[in-house]
Amino acid sequence: MKQISRRHFIQTGLIGAAAVTVGFTNTVASVKLAQIDKVKLGGTGLVVPRLALGTGTHGGNQSSDMTRMGVENWVKIARYAHERGMTFYDAADLYGSHQNVKKILIEVPREKATVLTKIWTRPEKWNQDSPTKTIDRFRKETGSDYFDILLLHCMTNGKWQEEKKPYIEALSEAKQKGIVKTVGLSCHNFEALKLAAEDPWVDVILARINPEGILMDASPAEVMAVLKKAHDSGKGIIGMKIFGEGKLVEENQREKSLQYAIGSKNVDCMTIGMTTTDQVDDAVNRIMRIVGKS
């Protein structure tokens, strides 16, 4: 396998990408592509693709790299990712990416997809409704009656249990009604993460993890110890910032980062934002080689 340079990894365009995977010795036309495998998400009962298609790179204020590229262009990536077994979509209100999910679910049967979204809990001009009404809005925006995973988005302190109580109650009610299968939070603070590992309400934790500690809540060793505790208790663990939001994309960095997450056995699956089919190929091929299924 040829190496993909940092410049190529970041800048490769969409034109012709679906027809040929630049940087690999085999073409799509001549080789049956490896499929990402599926894994158990902790003790939640969910079985999901090991790799989710993220939609929030450089996201905020209902925008991200994946929405700014245009829904149709993103769907080309998602359609190709589907061919590689990636039917796990990581969305959020903050990213404005529900429109992306709705578009791909026209082509991917809902029962074969895993949909994760996140609810923003801070006042914004686009987030004025009650948590229950907001969840109803999510269903309309995605075209999905239910969510496999719905998380409190970006918890930044160890007081979220009390501060976010109305949201916790709304997610719990939605879970009872079958609108949500599992609940939890994405962590952007070490105290928030430690609390999540112990809270019985939490089914799923979305945690920042990479071997270099880039954009993480504490050192890799400290975070991994908490993830082990959470995973051992049955919580599903999804890794994010695997490549440090584009800061770890050299050949050796990609390899080391994926080896670290997968080899830990504490990270069930991961989400990575991708804007080219080359990136999809690299991630899937590399992951499946690391887990020994390629």
C-alpha cells in the first residue's frame, strides 16, 4: 500500500474520487472492497459499524466542514462509505447536519443504519424550545422516527447531572417511549468524563482519545483509565478526535492513532469526519488490517 501524504490526505478533491482511489495500488473496479466490521457497543445491546461517518469537523453554530461542502457533495462520500460498510452516522444540532442524515437515509434503509445525534443544552437562537420539542424537531429534520444514540452535547464540567436535569429527564422519557434506544453524553472535560463513567443513567460515552493528547480532556493515560472503568461497567465507548481534528494525519500518525484506540480494547468504535473517498478507503483499509480482518 502506498503512503498518502498529509497534503493529499487533507486536500484531495471529490472529482473522480468515486472511480479511483488515488494512493492505493488497487482500484475500485478491479478489487472487492473490504467492509468495516460491526462490533457490540458495550453492554447497550446495539451492534454498530466500528467506524462512524462524522459530520462535525470544525463544527459550530449549525455548520461544519461536512455541511459547508454542500449536502450533495457529502452524500457522494456517504454513498461510497456505505459501499465500505459504513452505515453509522454521527450528527448533531450544533453541526446543522441533520439535513445530511435525512438525505442519506433516503438511500440507506433505516433499519440498516445507526443514527447518533446530540442535543445542545446551552441557549442559542436556534435552540429555544424545550428539550422534548427539540427532540421532535430532530425527528423531522432527520426523517427518522427514532435515534439509536442521543447524547447531551459537549459537557464541560462535573456538574452536568444537576445543570442538565431537564435534558436528562427528556432523554429518559424519549427512551421509555422508544424514540431513543440509548442515551449518554459527549465529554469535553475530565471531571465530566469521570462522572459519566460512574453514572448509571449513561449508556454511551463519546470521548476524545488519541495517543498524543491533542484536544483531549486529560493525558491519554488518564483518559484511557477512565474509559476502561466505564467500559468494564458495560458502557458503550465511542472515540472521537482520533486524528486530533486533522492534526494527526501523517502516515505514521494515522497508524499510531488507530492502533492506540483499537488496541486499548476500551474503545468500541470511533467517529471520524471525512470529506473525500480516499479518506474513507484509508481509514477502512487501515482499521480492518489492524483488527486482523483484511
